[in-house]
Amino acid sequence: MRKVFVFLFALFCAQNGFSLIIYRPENSKNINDLRCYIKIENENGEDISEKIPAWFEFVSEKGKFSRFKKKPYLLGGMAAHVFLGTGKFKISVYTTKEDAEGFSLPEKIKKEWTSDFFELRSDNPLNVIFVNPVSDENGFYNGKWHIDYRAPRFYLFTKPYRS
């Protein structure tokens, strides 16, 4: 039943706009469990994150899709499949201060984490964008997220984006 639903959803997207995968590869164990919420704004600046169809999957568990019940978010190793329709969009991610305070992180990054904006147009769509935590030149996380169309570098797990 789920495979039929996913197929019909893909067919709907192909005819009425495009779908985008927002993928957050796995990081170290502590950072994997830190939620980053997805914010998508349309060309009028309206937050449409909770109004658009979106499903997520843990990439290591292929074929297991679930619908977001509330605000869409990503953990390490998750991919969100969102249907954007047509137009221009600004995509960003953030972690609330309350979520960051719940982890064993250094005090200086127990704050709200924000990202840069990724601008996307339906007439020039991408298939996948990647979300990655940001670190300083020494490899210490600094409480920010980075969004890019290029996959991050890997070793044993994803290396953080260096600012």
C-alpha cells in the first residue's frame, strides 16, 4: 500500500510542480539526535513548512516513509521529501535553544542554531539539498547549520562544514 501511495505522490509531483529531498547525512552520535527544523518560505515571505505535503525517511531504513505530524524536522541520517509546487522558495533550518540545551554540548553553542538561506526556483529545480552542521577551522561545532546542493565530505561519518 505504501509503495502505491509513494508512486502516486511522485506522479502527482511530476505533473504539478516538483519535489525536493532535503537530506541531513549522519554526523557524530551526539549531533545526530539534535533536531533541525525545516523552514520553507514562498516568494511572498510566508512560512509554508506546515502547509505543504512532506514525508520523511531514515535513509538506512529504505522504504519506510512517515508523514510529518507537526513541524518538519531532520535528525542525522534523515531525508525529508517535500512537494513545493511552482514558484520561488527560501529554505532554511534551525534548532531551538531548548533543543540545544538538552544535549551535552559546550555552553557557547547551547543557543538557537540557524542556517543560511537556500534559494530555489521551480523552473530550475534541484533533486536534493544537504544540511550539515558547521564547525570552526579546528573542527568544533559553532552552533550553525549549512545548506548546500553539494554533498558534504565523508570519512567515518559526515565531516562538518567549515566556516
